[in-house]
Amino acid sequence: MHQKENNNQLIFGIRPIIEAIESGKEIDKVFVQRALSGDLFKSLFKLLRDKNIYYQFVPPQKLNSLTSKNHQGVVAYMAVVEYENIFNIVPSLYEKGKTPLIIVLDRVTDVRNFGSIARTAECMGVDAIVIPSQGSAQINSEAVKASAGAIYNMSICKHENLKDVLDFLKESGMQIVAASEKTDKYIYDIPLKDGTVIIMGSEENGVSSEYLKRCNYTAKIPLIGKTGSYNVAVATGIVLYEVVRQRNTSS
């Protein structure tokens, strides 16, 4: 993963955004003013859909808060990383004789949590982090800072359909383990030495039921104090430590 130039760069204006997309620039998300019309906008909108770029309709006040320049009703964030494809990464890991360890983040939206997770994941030898195209933290300069730069040393994959990703990972011989409080098993009760996918969910809602259905195991982390749950970044670190512990214990 290599740092891109002009990190955290805002692009505004319909024509500049069209040119950026057509030139192959990685676009993280696009904010579009509601009720925007015109032939040029239609060209941009078609491009966003064809390239599967995440966009969101917003009121003009949102765009004005992002830039005081003439944005023509459209503002885009350039991605600070080049996203990779998990469907290409997994076969490569097996070819290298590695035992894959993948993290899937379901609706983890806080950029600082994402950065912290990326830092821990890189330290623990995680092979890739997978996030959804929508409903995930924006990977911006704040996330990079929270990761202490580890984001640039991680394979980060963004995919529209995580169900397809999980099905692929399972068919590739990996077990799916979701962190969930709604189980009797603790993380140290789960065998983690084989190829493993760890799913971490949002702090508010946990892992989505559609993903839980695809899991081989669900596991929780011991809670001794009065607080009801761990921060998702801390929980991820605890789970990854158990994976590393098991894989480095001979038995």
C-alpha cells in the first residue's frame, strides 16, 4: 500500500470530478446536492453508478460547509489509499503458503476506531481488512494519523456486497468467526490456528444477522467490570491477540 499524493484532497465542481474519475483517481465518496440537474450532471451521475462510487445526496449547506469555493453542487473526497481486491489477495496468500487472517468490519464508522484497528491489525500480522462500500468509516488523514501510518502498510479492500465476500472466504477454506455478546462461547474457546476471518460489528448494533448466518463460530470477550461492552478497536485487539497466541503456542 503506497501513500497517494495530496491526501485528504477535496475535489469540487462537476467537470473536475468527472475528469478525476476518468483519469483513474481513487474516489472515496461524493456528496451531491439534492435536485441537481443538467446534462453534465447526468454524465457524472452515470459515471458514479458505472464505477460503483459511493455517493450521497445532501442539502447545499453540507457542501458549503466543506468548501467556500464554487462547487456546482458536487464535492468529492479522494481516497488516501488504493483499495485492493480480496478476491485476488486470498489466492495469493495460499500460493505463498500462508495461513490467512482477515478482518471484516461491519458498519464501523468512527475514523479513529478504524485507524486504531488498522494499527493493531498490522502489528498482529493481519493480511487484509475488508470494509463495505457504504456504511463504513471514511479513510482520511485522521484515520491515517490514528493508525500511526499503519494504513499504508495494510491491504484494505472495499466491496459492495460483504455477503459475497464472506461466501468466497468460506469457500476458500477459511472459517468465519464473529465477535458477538449473544453467545456462550468465549474467544479462547474457538480454535483459531487455521485460516480465519474475524468479523467485528458496530458498537451500537454488533454484527448484522445476515453475516452471523454465515459464521462457523460466534465468540464473546470476557467482561468482569460493570461497563457493558468494549470499544470496538480494543475488542479487535483482544480477539487478534488470541489468534496470535494460539498460533504461536505449540500443541
